[in-house]
Amino acid sequence: MRPLIAIDWGTSALRGARLGPTGQVLDSRAFARGILSVPAGQFAAVLDELFGDWLQAPDVLCLISGMAGSRQGWQEAPYCPCPAGFAELGQHLLWLEPGRIALVPGLSCMAGGPLDAPDVMRGEEVQIFGALQLAQRDTATLVLPGTHSKWVQVQNGRVTRFSTCMTGEVYALMGQHSILGKTLELNSAFDEAAFLQGIAQSQQTGSVLHHLFGVRTLALFDRMSPTALPSYLSGLLIGEELRSQTPSATFSASNPLILIGSETLTLRYTLALQHLNIPCQSHGAEATWAGLFALATACQNTCL
């Protein structure tokens, strides 16, 4: 296996890891140098500035996932259409330096109906494959919580379809730019009881649009404190996401839902899923490095 430099270059952050011959992390670095902070034409210079010493290794391979491959990034890497696995991703790598530095393309999913919008992801695809490697599974339902949560179906090692929920972004908008923000304290500590109350309320009949107004009235009638309301709002929105995404799925201890993300977010989703009696397991940043290593391993004999 060639020396691998794994790079996760997102909108607001840049992470990199130097991986050993079995995928172990030998060294890692993180910087607040997301793509929005890089002037046009300067991506190569930033990569060299922050990881140039690693890139001097003989026969090194560097794979870059995330928003660096978007239109706002280094260079646009066209999405790889689903269904897709390692083979398809390897075939769609965009080589910046042939055989040495490449952008991972991300995935697209075309909807079934003529009025349905397509769906896309960048960066999550390597986390998905990495988590499957860590869980030693090739078929699963996976969730990547975040600003735009991804729900992903994988069959026999290939992503067959996925959908995006704007849960985190709606939470931010409601808390900062709506009337709800006048009655809650966004910086308060997480309140598990209020969060689970929001989860339970989200499963009741009625639209989430109605339940959201309840955040305001609970404050007006002093039935919930301003410090508890952010957790309640979070529970409402995450609960709505789970309600809309899980009804047709069957999970068990041997077939748990796989969560991938930060400890803070996966903890909330785990609490919500446990409340709804849905088994789950979690993976963090290690999924990215495992995914990029597995991609490099899979394609080294076919695309290098």
C-alpha cells in the first residue's frame, strides 16, 4: 500500500491524516481553513503550506474529500451517480496531479418522480464507506446528523439511495431569526428531559409547523424555562426527522441504525432513537480516515 495522505476539506474546516500501511493514523492535523477562507487559485498553495512535508514522502498518494471538489472549491469534481460503491468512486476521481493527488467526487441521487428534486452529498460518501468498514457490514441504513442530515441506504457495499433533511439549519434559523428566538436561551446547557419531551411531542398527530409554535406558547405560559426550550426545539426537529425517515425500516440488535458524526450530535440522536426503541451504533471522525483508506486500497490496482 502506498503512503496515503487523507484530507477532509470542508466549508469551514480542513483536516488531514497521515495513514500507515494498515490504515492506522500516524499523525493528524486540523485547521480553520475551510474552502470559504481560500482565495481563488490558492488551494494548491494552502495544501502545500499545511501538509507539504507529508507530501514529500516517496510514492505518496493524496485523496481529498469534501467541499474542495465543489464549484466553490479547488476544482469541481462531477458527482458520481448512485448506485455507487468503491469501484464507481474510483472511476470518477478527479486527478489534480495524475496518480498523486485526486479529489473524491461525492454522490448524486436522482429522485423517482418528475417533480422530485435530485439529492447530493460531498464528503459524507467516504464517511459512509468508512463506517461500514469499521462495522464490518455491507448493507445498512446510515444517518449523518448535521446542518443537512443525510439518510443513506447501502446494499451489498453500494449506496443505492439517500435523502437530505435540513434539520440543523432549520434549528439555527428558528433559534436566531424567528419569534421563537425571543423566548429561548440558545447558549444554555443541554436539557435531556426537555429534549425527550420534544421527541415525544414530535411523534404526536399534527404538523411540525404547529408543534413549533408550541415552543413560543410554552414560554408564554411559563410551562418551560428559556434554558430548556433550545433542547425542546432540538427534540421537536430531530424527532420530526426520525418520524419521516424510519417508518418503513426494520432495525434490531444485529441490524442497528449506524450514526456518523460529532459526539454531541450522535449523543442526541442516540437518546432520541433509544426513546423510540430503535437500536443504533455510532462512529466519529475515524470513519473519514477509514473510508479514504478503503477507497485508496480498492482502487490502487484499477485507477492508479
